[in-house]
Amino acid sequence: MSLPVELQNIFSNKQKSYKMVLILALLTEMQSTGSNLVSLLNLKQRFLSLLQERESNGLVVDSTPEKVGTTWNSMTVNNVQSVISTPIAALSAILEQKDDLIGFKEELFESWSNEVQIELYEYAQSELANYYNQQNNNSFSLKEALSDILSTYLTAKRETFAGHRLGNLVRQDIPSALRKLPFIHSKLKIQGSVGQGNWATIPWISIMDKRITETTRQGEYLVYLFAEDMQSVYLTFMQGVTIPVAEKGKPAAYQYFKRKVNEIRNMLPLEGMIKDDAIYLTSGGLGQDYQVSTIAYYRYELDQLPDDEQLIEDLNNAVTNYNEYVFKVINTTEETEQSISFNYTISHLYAGQGILKYLQDHGPTAISLEELVANQATVLLSGDDVKHPKERIKHLGRALRDLGLLSINENQFSLTDLGQEYANHFNENKWILSEAQVRLIRRQLTNVEDQPPLVKSINRAIQICKELNSFTIDQFSLNFNEALGTLETWGEVTQKQRSIFMLNWLEILKFVSKSSQQYTYTYMEWEETPLVDSLTVIERVATIKNFIANKGFMYPDHWIENFFLSLKTKPFVILAGVSGTGKTKLVKLFAEAVGATASNGQFSLIPVRPDWSDPSDLLGYKDLSGAFRPGKLTEILVEASKPGNQHKPYFICLDEMNLARVEHYFSDLLSVLETQEWHNQRTVTTPLIHIDSLQYESDKQMYGNLYLPDNVYIVGTVNMDETTHPFSKKVLDRANTIEFNYIELGQYPSLEDLADRTDAPVPPNSLLRSEYLQLVDVYRNYKQLTENTTELLVKINGILEQIHSHVGFRIRDAVCFYMIYNERFGLLSKEAAFDMQLLQKILPRIQGSNASVKNALLQLMQVAQDRTLPLSEYREDASKLYLSMETLAASKYPHSARKIAFMLRRLEEDGFTSYWIS
């Protein structure tokens, strides 16, 4: 199967047709609408229609849930919610809901080609056909079997014991059906009993690992236990009581059971299972035995039995915990020093970041498990949506403990010395491991003393990856599970799942890289990059300014700070102004000041030609033979994307970029700029060059799915005159536009030697890389600044609406990010920073010749000067505003005030105005 790893096993665990029907309905709806996200209401209708069609044609189809309807054709969209919610939840790893829309997770969908959707549709159809064939040949249902026992057992007890059908059901049919489940491995013994010669008070069906017990009289095992009154059945993880009670006596045996219960509950996650002694099976003495020996359980009521899919999912979870326990028992018994273990169901290592951050913020004293649970909204990645936060935190905590980051003593969590050091290097987004944190864990893995099994398993996985070099998930899974010794104890689905989890960890720790298109992994040698700049941002900006000054170039006050903040906010900046003002030189010198030069390939000047009309001029094209001929930009992106170069900034200067229409040749870049998202500590975009568009394998390997990496900065220089093209709002929305029209010719090179800190190492890319993609990334930490900035933008937007030039969320977020970076680094005053954003993000949008444009400019002048103006007077003659340079200079936002005055003057003198008129 060539489907992506995330899709290959989505139907492996199924008890009804709902998963396959949901995927078919979703793909059909997507094709109809042309969008990944579709209406949930429409999806429900299509889902129901597929089931109704089979029913109408007399074909085999799952029966409707009892409490919803008697037939599919009698159901409506309103009551299908309880049916469709189960497969949606079961496929939550690949699906996401946004308000009333649903679709595949964006980061997955954008990495799939069209062929993936076609193959997934065929896969779902094939699995659905196989499922219905099995329904024709095998109608076994665990729910129906349990219900049958609960409903008829009391009557059966009054009938002849020998040869009764319930005996066959419990002893043969149910165990036989359970053995066919993919997570039931060969070491598990399944046995059922309704008594020996006479009907038992409590019938049972047990699942025992033959390596630790083959009898329910002792040891630990899983078992379905039916209450004496047949009103409920329990799936329990429990201990055999008969032999321990006989050997130790009841008081001592009870103490032993209780100690064992606490030990195992602290050892395993047991997510979703109930962990108390409120298990009531019988009023007799045996009932107390069950209570004290039960570790965890699920309880199912006769009149509320879940559907088969939920019952199987619960059993799978119970077996997973049981497998982990058996593995630990075997390793402890054998006392093998070289044992390795990876029993964790943590799919990504970053899931533990919330615990570590909370301990840092609320330490140094130990934090109780109860406090962590009470604050699950910030401690857990999924926040309040986690159904069993206590078990989840315990599970994550064990992994973090084994990595040496925290200690756990009687459910009290505290950071170790290594954990304290680790916590000092959190990113702004705590859910992304910083490079410093990656380095600390990698070093911990090389600690040769007292390595816990988890660390040994990670090191063994690293060695396997190194030996394989380039490999598929199946190749790794075979080697990894063989090393773990789990080829026989874990089912195929569990083997692959845990292998994927381990590879996710190694990808985060930079031991492997994954090709999303070919679904292969490659081992890589990670080059440690500078963790942080050795200078503060203020110091670094000062060195950049001194470097430029030493080269004999002078720029107005705060221009370098503004250029830095503009690049940090978004890696696309436009420098506009008359020819000869130093626009191109600024880009080149700034790049050189941070170590990016033409000689090392990190600075490139690309002159734009007037005849450029489509993206092929920048990205490349396929020649007549089908071979791909890369453009200059593509060559740079390939180099910048190499793992060894990811910490280096790459600058691209598009010189005179508006000699051709920017929207034509730059359209692909403008689009992918808006698709940035976090992936393994970096921001990635959708591909610029899709692998499907390439013909030759060598081209696919070199250029396939090439995206815009987060270490590339594009700066365009423009001259606005009769030979150039104007910019659309699509371009302006995505860039900060820095104007170079106000030039002081009376500046001379300094004769003093300025310290340029040539001894300081070049900074890493983290100096310039954007740290925020959505406002949610930063709103919690900068709530007041964000709201103050937004309130001011709301006021300005009210003015712009009059001339249909108002802004959207993209500009709102960009302005907020600029203001937040400025506050963090202390480069400009708040007023000076907002002045730059008003000048660079708002005013370039304004142009026109009518009275409403003038009125808008006058209202914006009130904002810029922070005072009330006699607007009625200035609507007739605004010359007092643009003739008083002293008043403009004293404005709250002087640069913006001066530009608005210039635009007003042009409007009155020429009858038309624009930001761009020079």
C-alpha cells in the first residue's frame, strides 16, 4: 500500500461500517465542493444517504442503533449525530472540525497529492466490501453476545447445564471471536466459564498472558465478569485471588492485593479505565475478593451497552496496558541489564512540554499530581478536552522521568537539575522544543551510566535508523520490534503504531527526516547550531548599524530597527523610493552584517525583467524533454532547505520588482506565504513545486515538494514612476512597505572608527525568524498590548471603510506581531513603532480622487496628530496642514502625519493622490 502512514491502518480496527462510510462521504463531498473543509451538516446528509441507499436496495447494512431509529430510511439528519460522532472521534488523528466545518487535518491534507485521495477512496471501498462480505459470513457481535448473556443467564440457570447454548457461547464462540482481533497475540490465552457441572454465580471470560499466568486462580489477567443480578458486566484488569488467599490467609492476602493494586496503578497509564474498588458483582463473600483485587475496570450496564466499536476500543486499551505490565514483569524477573522498552503511547515528545513549563513557573517546590490535573488546560496539549487527565499526566510524567527531566515521589512532581536547565530554554511557543532542549536530550541519551530502558530503546532505534540510512516505516518496524522482543507479544497494528511514535520522537530530536511525499525516513547527522545569539537584540542591531556605517552608508534614525522588525514580522519586505537612495545597498549590507554574503551563497540579487509574466521566471519550468529547469529562486530554496543550512539566514533581493506585474510572476510565493504552520520547531508552507508535476526521478528528489523555508527572507526594491506597475492590495497585505523618499543629502561618512563587534559570531537564523504565525500564539502573554493595538486599528478601520480600503485579520495580526517584537526587544517607543506600522501597512492602501478619500485622510491626520481638527474647514482647504512642518513633526505619529500631509497636498494640487506618487 502506497498510502501515507497516517492512512494505512485507519480501518484496521472496526466493528461497524461507519469509518469507511464516513471517509467515502467526506471524499465525495470534497469533490463536490472543491474544498478540504466541508459542511458538517452536508456530510451527515451524505453519510446517511449512503446507508439508506444500501438499505433501499436490500443489501446488507449495519442495523441502526436501538435508541435512534428502526431503519436508516426512517432516520433524519438531525438524529444521525449520535451515529457519526463515533467514527469522527475514532478518526480524530486525521480529521479536524472548525466550527460547522470538517475535513482532514490541514498539515496532512496539504502534503497529499490528488492520487492519495483517489487511493484512499478505493481503499475505503475495498474495506467496506470486505466488511460487508464478512457480515454475510460471520455475524458475530460482541455487544450482542454480552447482551445475550446478561438477558438470558438467570433463566438459563433454571435449565439443564450440560450442552446449553450459553455454555458454548461463553466457552467457545466468544473466545474464538476475540482471538481474531488484530491486537490479540499468540501469548494470550482466552478462556470462558459458566461453571463446572453447575451454573456459576458469576460467569467470566478471561484473557491471560501465558508467561505470567494460565489460571484465574492467581496472577494478573483481564476478565469479563458478569454481575450476579445480570444487570451489568465488567471488563477488569485484576488479580487471581484463590491461591493467594489459600496460601496467605485472607487478611494477609488482602494486604498483598491492595499493595499490588497501588503498585500497578502507579506503573501504568490505564487511561479511560476506572480505578477504585466500587465493583459490585455479588452480595456473597467472593464480592469483596473482587473489590480488593481489581486494578482497573470498565463497567457496562445491560440497558446501556456501548456499540461494538467502543467495546473493542476499550478491550484494545485494556490489552495494551496489560501488555505493558507483562513486559515490565518479565524484564524485572529476568533482571536483564540490557533490556529496552518502548511501551509509551505518547505520539509526540512535545506533549510533555506543558508539565515541564508548569513546574518551572510554579516551582521549585514539588507540585502534586492533583494540582497538575486541576490545571490541565495549560498542562496538557489538548487542554480541557482530555477525558482522563490524571492518567495522561502520569503517563507523560513517566517518560519525562525516564529521560531525566523530572522526579516523581508519591505523586509529587519536581524538576531535576537537568530539567531546570531544560526549562530555561523554552521557546515562546512552549509546545515546540527549542534547539537547546533538543541538544540537552540528545546529550542525555549518551549518558552511559544507569540508562533506563526507555533511553536504551531510543538509542537502539537511533542505531537501527543509522544502519538502514533511508527506509520505510515497515522496514523500521520489523527491526525495531525485533530489538524490543515484541514481534510475538504485540499485534501488527500496535507494532506499527509504536514504531511511528518512536520515529516521531527521533524526528523531533533531529535524528531522522521524513519525506512526506514518498513516506520514507532518512537518518541525518544533526549539526548543532548556536542556541541563541551571543548578543541581545539591541546589541545585535547596534552591530548591524555600525557595520553599515563603517561601509560608508548612513540611514535615518531607527531605519535599521524598523527593517529588522519588519523582517521579523514577515519575511517579505518592500523598499520603495526614488532611484539612488540606497535601497538595494541596505539589503546587501544588512545581510552581510548577519553573515549572509554573495560569496557564501546566502545573499542573492535577482534583477526583475519587464517581460516576466508567470512564476516560471522565478521558479523554473519543464523543457520539451520534460526535464525541470530550475529558476534562480528555486536553486536558492534548495540550498536553504538542506538540514545543514537551516540555521543560516538566506536573503533574496528582487531588484526593481515592479518592472513586471508582481501579481503575475510572484503569485505562487504570495499564496504560500499564507500557508505557514509549525512543524517540528520550524515553520513550513505548502509546496511551491509539487512532486506530481515533475517527470524525472532525479528532479523529484531534488525539487519535489519544495517549500518556502523559514530561513529565507525576500526583499523587493521598487521605484514608482511611469515605467513601473502599481501594487495590488494582495501584495501590500503581505509586506511591510518601507519608503525611501525623504533623503538628507547633507550626511557625510563618519571619520571615527566604529566598533562593529567583528569578534562576535554571526547570529543564528533564530534572530530573524518569525516566532508567531497566529495571534493565539502570543495573545496570552501580550494580552494588553494586543488589545490596545487592536482597538486603535479598529478606529482606523472605521475610517478606511468609507473608501473601501479597510484591512482584515492578516494585517491586524502583522501589526500586533510588530508591536510585540518591539516591546520584547525594546528597540523603539510604542508610539514610534505604531507610527511605522501606520505608515507601512495602512497608508499604502489609500488612493483616489474623490471627496471621501480626502475626508478619510483628514480623519487619519487626527489620529496621527492625536488631536481634533476642524475638518469642515480643511475639506475646503487643507494647506495649513501640509505647510506647517513644525506641527507635523510634533505629531504623535510624525512620519505618518508627514505622509498624510503629502497625500493631501497632491490631492488638492493634482486632483488625485496615492501613497506611491513621488
